[in-house]
Amino acid sequence: MDTRTEINSILKKLEFSSGQSLKKIIACLAAAVIVGLLPSYTGLSAAGHWTLFILILAAGLWITEAIPAFAVGLLVIGLQIAILGRPNGVFAKGPQDWQMFIQPWASPLIWLFFGGFVLAKAIQSAGIDRIFARRIIHFVGQKPATVLLAVMAITFSFSMFMSNTATAAMMVGMVTSVIGSIPNGDPFSKALLLGIAFSANLGGMATIIGSPPNAIAIGALGGITPVSFVKWMTIGLPPALVMAWLIWFYLLKRYPATSANVDLSGLEISSTEMSAGQPWKRILVLGTFILTVVLWMTGPVHNIPTTVVSFIPIIVFTAIGVIGVKEIRGLHWDVLLLIAGGLSLGIGVSETGLAKWIVGLLPTDRLGVVTLGLMLAYFCGVLSNFMSNTAAANILIPVALAISVGFEIHVVVPVALSASAAMCLPISTPPNAIVFSSGQLKSKDFIEGGIMVGIIAPVITVFWCNLIN
């Protein structure tokens, strides 16, 4: 920035951006007032009107991205405290009633996700993810089909327990050397990149900590149909595996390799990389990871709550020094705030009677459980392609919970899973954006596979949920 002209140019861009955001905020606020406050709906209390106002405002801000998604979550909590939590106001009666809207911040789910973030950070810090991935890819051989399968399987597996964004970034960095050895014009390089993006998205469906929409669903179902770590895996893992297999098959046919073998020499682990860090650190992290996952998956045997188990990596890694102040500051606090905002919004929708009022407007008896599940799952999938999947889940899961009384798990869970199956555009998910930034993909490369997953995901998840529950 050497001249006034350049500085003024930058300032004008900032001013334009701020002006656009302000216009979006005003439009969202106007829509919320028109829908939530101006009409007098029969059967809806004053508290219900104000909650509808907050719901519409939050949905508008999330969809338009006028302000950051986590900021909308905080705004939801603040508005509910100010409007609904005021003693002897439209909703709260006692001086402590406002606390219900901040209780989600201390929810077991928040600590479960926090433990997952700490565990993932430790794995990355120790370099276990990179070493493990390289060894597995080398083990399967050089055939394009098995290399793609290994890359997708590793990405899928890590995304079950780690941030899909971090997993995708790590895998893209790793296969860059492999892609560099592929002849120019060979479409298989696109297959590898798309395989990373799609499997990172699908892997998050398999566990509670795999994706924030899963946590929103678990929180909504908590007081009705508690779902354990293992039960969620029995619901989310099979559909995710089926869709990952279909994507693998599709990518092999759509982007066939022109060479019989893939050069994997770029994945060799150097002695410097193996000696980097401290061996005891890798052993400790790997042992803690295995212990934590085993305890998560054997909850019905030892009856230790999943959230309590998540304290094992938190305590071990922070006490020993594997995770320090810098790493703690670098965790995904925005995701935790967004989840807390969504859970708080669900409390408001339920407690103020808005949920029951919405149920009365919809012909739920005539539609049936399967139809309701499919309708909301497809809607969530479409919405998630254009906005944060967590924000989409925050909007739709309270509604899904309200209109599926007696069959909550059959509708709420497919909605959450379909949020993670939205991947038609480069902006749909962070893994998509990461592989798109490689410069080797075009927007249209995401559309075919994304549409395929978007079409089959609601069908598979709805019918699987109805089959096993």
C-alpha cells in the first residue's frame, strides 16, 4: 500500500461490504417483524410470537451470511435472555428463568465436542495422522482403484473423529506429490481430490463428534430419546459407508486413470520426519486415542457417559503438555458457540409453545413419518448447499422435532445427516473449498457427484432410521 489511491480503493471495498451486510441485516429484521410480530396468530402466545421473530431473524442471518454464523448463535441467546428471560415479561416468571437459555453452553455435548477437538489437535500435533495415512496408502499398492479407495477410506475414518476441514487439508497436502506425478490430462487427479472432499463430508455423519449437526440432533433428542455414541454409529455409519462406496465407484468411472499404476514415491516417510518430535508423545497420544474411542464405543458395557470419557484426552493432553495454551486458543470455539446457539434456540421454540403451534399448522397425520422425514431431509440438504450445515440444522431440527411427536428419531436424525450430505458446490462445505483451491477442479466437477449424494442421502437415511428403530 504505497499510495493514497490503493488505500482509498481498499477502504471503498470495506465500505461496500459493510453496506451490503447492513442491507441484509435490515432485510432480515424486517422479515422477522412482518412474519413474527405484526400478525396475530390464533393459538400462539406473546412469547411464541417473539420466539418466531427470533427464529426468522436467525434463519435470515444464517442464510444471507450477513454476520458470522457463530455471531448469530450468540445473538439468539442474547435476544432470548433480553426478551423471553425478563422476569414477569412475556415468558419468564422467576428471576432465574433466563438461565435456561445459557444452559446449553454447559451442555454435555459441548464438552464432548471440546474433547473431540482436543483429541484431534493432539493427533495432528504428534504427526500420527500423516504417518498413518502414508503407510496405509503404500500398503494397498499402486493400482488407481485401490489408491483412491485408500485415500477415501483414510479421509472418511479421520473425519469420524477429527474436523473434516483439518482432515481434508491434511490429505490434500499429502496427495499433492502423488498428483504431481500423474501425467497432464489424466482425469484421475480430479478423482483423488473429489474423493477427499466427499469422503471428508460423509465421514462426519458416522459419529456424534463427526459433525456439528449431529450434536444439534442429539441435543434436541436428549430429553425424549437419548442416543448413545454406539447407537448413533449404528444409525449414521451404514448410510455413510454406502454413499462413500457409491462415490468411489462413480469417481472411478467418471474420472478413469490413463495409467495402470500410480507413482507413490512422493509419500515416502523420511528419517527426518520420523525422528521429528518426541517418540513418547506419539505413543501417549495414540494410546489415549485408542482408549478414548474404545470407551466411547463400549458405553453400554461400562456405563460411563460419553461426555465423561471425553475428559480423558482433555486432562491427559493438557496436564502432560501435549496441548498447550497456543493449541487451546486455536480450537474451533466458533463451532462450539454455534452449537450452543442452536441448542438455545431449540429450548425457546419448545418451551414457549411455538413448536406445538407449528405442529397444528401442518398436516402431519396425512403426510406420515417417512414423507415428513424425506421432505425435511431434502429441504435441509438444499439449504446446506448454500449455507453452513450447522446453521441449517439449527433452523430445521427444532421444527422437525415439533412435527414428529412419537417418531422424533425417525425424522430428526435424517435431517441432521442430510445436512452433512450437501456438497454440490465449492462453497457448500470447507472440504470442498479446500480441494477447489488446488486449482485443478471446476465448479461443475462438484455438481454431478453432489447431486447424486443429495438425492440418495435422504432416502437411505430415512429408510434406515425407520428400519432399525
